[in-house]
Amino acid sequence: MRVATALVAVIVGVCAGGGVVQAQEWRPVEGGLKTRWAAEVSPESVLREYPRPTMSRQNWLNLNGLWQWAEAPADGDAPAEFAGTILVPFPIESALSGVGRSVEHLWYRRSFVVPREWREGRVLLHFGAVDWHARVWVNGTFVGEHVGGYDGFSFDITDALAGGDEQTVTVSVWDPTDGHWQPRGKQVREPHGIWYTPTTGIWQTVWVEPVPSAYVRRLHVTPDFDTRTVRVRAEADSARGHTVRAKVSIGSRAVAEATGAPGEDLTLDLASDFRAWSPDRPRLYDLVVELLDGERVVDRVASYCGVRKVEVRPDAEGVERIHLNGEPIFVFGPLDQGFWPDGLYTAPTDTALMYDLIVTKRLGFNAVRKHVKVEPERWYWMCDVLGLLVLQDMPSGDAYVGPGRGEIARTPESAAQFERELRALVEGRAHHPSVVCWVPFNEGWGQYDTVRIANWVKELDPTRLVICASGWNDYPAGDLIDWHAYPGPASPRPGGGRAAFLGEYGGLGLPLAGHTWQEEKNWGYRSYTDRDALTEAYLALADDLRLLIGDPGLSGAIYTQTTDVEVEVNGLMTYDREVIKMDEAKLLGAHLRLHAPPPRVREVAQTSRDGAVEWAYTFERPAEGWERPGFDDSSWRRGPGGFGREGTPGAVVRTAWHTGEVWIRREFILPRILLQDPRLLVHHDEDAEVYINGALAAELTGYTTGYVVRRMSDAARESLISGPVTIAVHCRQTTGGQYVDVGIVDVVEGGGVKGGVRGGNAEFAERNAEGAEGDRR
């Protein structure tokens, strides 16, 4: 059996014993939005797959199913009565839990049967994740506690087992959500806007596993692309005098083998059959690790590994870009929040969990940003198998600080817990070749000691990229400079050893009746009324994105978002996953073009982004004809662009503008050159009209958060002949920031990065283009 692609084929033990709640006592909460997979959920079938594909054993017992529950102080004694039933592992707030309400203090209880043959060794109790502070008893004996909502934990319960077969496990949980400083991501007690329903209690698989007295406790697998090797270190318990043997294979063909002591790095040479992992070809090796007592195998675990290298370095043109396996790559994917209308943090089924990733891949993306949430281990395995690059956020918590306002001050207790959970994230998901970047902070949410934290994460894992903070408050640390721009796109300039990255953009919204969390008051960063208009707006953003790859050298971008989430309707899919909102074939084509050689964007009339350009300006409404060449602007003031208010995102303010409107004009000399595709380079906040030689070039609505390229009218293009050219702009401001600056660029095809930047997804996309066209919803 190929472990890397068939890890689900393990024995599933489902034991029933006295005290187990019966299936007919459960039903999902009625009403509300649900996915198609909700109909497949039952106490007998809930998430039966082995939960840890990175270190699997054949014998185990799944404890998902019906448990008893009660609401009582979590730090007290267990309640005398457990009156309710709950379907584990769905959070209590979810419809699929069968409860559907929030509690802060929660108790669980269920019985299970331990086979008698398991008593010859040790018995481990595993929890995939419990949010947030859990304490656990077995048969009334306290076996341990865990603080942290996103990382797995285990207890050796051998000494707590009762003399008979039937055992009882009891769990208490305290989860204050946003009433405390713990990492919580988007969870709040009163959901609104971009903040969603909380997840309390057990939300990933619970299982029991027998192991021998000496057993492999943990694997550390580190691939090395440059040396064509993989290092394997097996930590083992009670293994003095034992030997570890690691074997790498592809199917039935052996590739490499090494032996050594527990805790020792074993180096396996893959040069005889080296296969690099990439989104185009997500090649995985099978890995088996055995613990030996002499010649006897006392424990065996199955795993897998993939070999790839991710780094930032200059490309052939000297632009610092992300490289995968030595080649430039454009990292492109959606923001994936991992919420479900029926299960909240927990997908209804394993098939549902994979569906989002399959659609992501089918649409031509090669990456996904897992946003302020950590998924079950199987989700990352799916990314490994499908070939999706993962940028992994640390779930945020504590207080937040706004754009440009630096950092918060955490208490020592808050900082210690954040760093404990961050370390658990890095170490717990480091096995997966799909994970290529860690993101400790997002948009100032709980951001503190940014440089130290970024450097510390890089020390923990030097094999991956680090974004010190995605959006808002950047510091000189990490591998990527990350901006957010809605709708955008926009790009920072790469430099100082860091590549340019657009961590969030887009947010184009479309509510579809019958597929929304609520009937009214849904929202997106930009709203549209039909699928055609939404598709057109999306493709325009993709066109702008392509220009930024060429200049200033954007290395990746993340579109908001995979699905609608509660009242947010800016997903590629509806929240119930029933409708893909845009034309799949058109999106696939646009995404593939992003990986073609980008055009060169050459400056024709510079903006004031990189150096002051003088304009004539006035805050008073000018006379008619103000936009035309030859207009007498001698009474206007003179000053350098851009014009605006300090603190406006992406602005380079050189002349203050605080009134409701501003009119600016300037003249430049256009040399005798052939323009291929002249466009505007503009940053506006808010609405603006731009004229070239008196012809209306563009009417710009809303605002940008950085400099963007916009198409100009045919009349304006035709007016661009060598000699004097007049640019005139009128901009209005109503609320928030304000800024305006305009220049002209020429888009030249075939003049971009030599060889382009690899998308790492073309082969998959081409194979699936026909299927995408025929399977649209």
C-alpha cells in the first residue's frame, strides 16, 4: 500500500459499551444554512478517518460520536447530572452538534470499551483540538490538562484504566473567547461583520490508541532539496537500548534506508530516485519508521515526506522574488477561513474538507492562505497530495492596534501563552511540504515584539518563509513585505532581502438568495448584483495584478476569499458551497496568464510616489475649461504631489489636502516614442475624474489603498502624441482618508521577467480545464 496516498486505509475501531449515548437521541439543530454533506452526518459515521496521516498506526479506537454534556463551572467538580447529548467533534455552538448555543463552561462525558489485548502495553488518549482550556479524567482519575485551542495533545491513560473493559472519560472546558486574551482568530461572542460565531470545546477528532511499552512518540522529518536527502528523527519512550530504522520508498520500490538510535538524526539519501515536490507535481515518498529491540520490531508507524525548497532571492533581472526549487514562482491563492455554516470550525465530513481545496486547485490557484485558524492534520495532508502551497497564519488574540500604530503591550502571561501556541503550530505542522510560510501576526491583531517574534519563528524553522505581519504594520523582519489592499491590487517594492507580497485584496461581494447566512444585511468590500458583473470586476483585478508582477515585482497575492462566511458574501463560493459565483473557465484562463512572462511597465509621466512632481492646484471650484490645455492656472497654487491627508493607506503626502475637493493639473513633454498600451498609474481616495489633453481618460469611483494601473479611454489614448501633454484631475473626499496622485505608464508585452514566473499549477489546471467547464454550478 502506498502510505502517501492511501493513509486513510487504516482500521477504524468503533466500540460501544455501557453508558454510550444512543444514536437516536441526536439530531442537528433545525433551520439555518447547511451544506450538502450535513445529510451524511450521523453518530455512527461522524469523521471516521484516521486523524493523523503523518504518523499512523493500524490499531485505534475512534471516540467521535454522541457524548453527554452539561454546563457547569469548568474549574469545579464534575456535575452530578449530564442531561444533554452532543455530537463530538462539532463545537457546541454548531447546528451539527445538536445543541446550537454558546456556553463558556462545558463538561463532556462518555464511556468506551478498551479491548483486553491492549492491556499488554500502553494506552494513549488523543485530542485533535479543544478550544480552549481542557482538563481530562479517566474513570475519575485526573490524567492532565491542556491550554490552547488549536494544537493536539495526548495523555497516557494506562494507569487510570478500570479493571473491566468499560472506561469513562470526562472533560471540562473553559472558553472565554473574546472575553480573554487567548488566541482565538475570528471568534467573538457577539458575531458581526468580519467576526464570527465562536467554537467552544472539542472540535477535532478524539481517539484512543494502543502502543507497546517502548514506542515511537514523535517524528521530525526535514527534507533537504540541495543535498537530495531527508533527515528523520524519531523520539521514543522507554526505548533505552532500542534501534530506529527508517525506510523511504515509492510504492513497492525501496529508495533509501538508515538506522540509528532514538533521538538521533537519520539521513536518507534520495539521489537514486529524486523527486521534488511542487504544485505541478506534488510527489511524495512513503516513509516507514520502526522501533527495534534487537531484530524484533516492537513499534511501526507509517508516514510520508516531500522534498522542496522555498526561498527569497534575486531573479535573472535582480528582482527579489519567491523561488520554489530554484525557480521563481508566483504564489497565488484565496484567503481560506475554514468556517462551515453547519459545523463552524469543523467540516461536516472529510469529503467536505477536501472539496474547498479541490475547487481552489481546479480554478487555477496554486496556494491557499489559512487565515487565523489551524486546520486538522488531514487538511494539510490533502494540500500535500493535491499540490497547494500553504501560507499559515497564527490565530490572533488579545487586543489590536490600527494601521500605522505599531504594536500592543502584552502581559507576560498573554505573551507566554501566545508563544507556546505559536511554537506548537510551527512544530506541529512542520512535517508538511505544502506549508511554505508562517504568518505570526495579521493586521495588528495582537501584534507585539514583531521583529523578535519573526526572528524566533525563523530560528524554529529556517526551511520556510516568514511574514512578520500581514498587512498594516510592517517591520524590517522576515522574508516578505506584505500589504493589504481592498479592492486593490497594489504592491510594495521588493528589497532589503524581502520579496513583495499582497496578503489580501479583492473582497468582491455578491449575495445569492437561498445561499446566505441571513436574508438581509450581507456585505462585501465591494458589492455586485449579478455573476457577470462580479466576474468582470474580478478579471479586471487579475489584469492589474499581472502588471504588478512585472513592476514593481510582486511575488504573490491572496484573494479574499474562498467562501462566504456568515454575513460576509465576498467568497468565490457561497457559504453552503453550492454555487461557484463566477465563470470558472474565465477565472482559470486569467489565473494561468498570471504565470506567463509579465509585461514591462515603463514610466511615461511619473507620479510622486518615488519623487516629488510639481502640480498646479486649487481647493476652490475653477472656471470652465480648467481641464483643457492652455487654461490659465496662474492664480492656482503650486506644490508637489501627492495631495492628501497623512495616514491614508499607501499615500505619499507631499502637499496637505483637507478640504472636500481638489483640482490639480500639470504639463509634461511626451518624447517621440511609440506607446503600445498607455494607462493611468493612480492612487485615489475617493472618486476622481482624470483628463488628458482635455479628453476624459477615466472616472474612478471609491478608493484605492496604493498605486494601481487603470485603463484610459480611447479618446485619451488618441490624444497622447509627442509634445506637450496636460493631465488634469478632480478628486472628492467624503469620509476617512483622502489622497490623489496620477501618472502615465506604458504596458509593453514581452518585456518582462526572462522566462516568466512559474505558477506551479499549469499542468493540473490544463488537465482539469475541461472538467471545470463541464462541472460548473
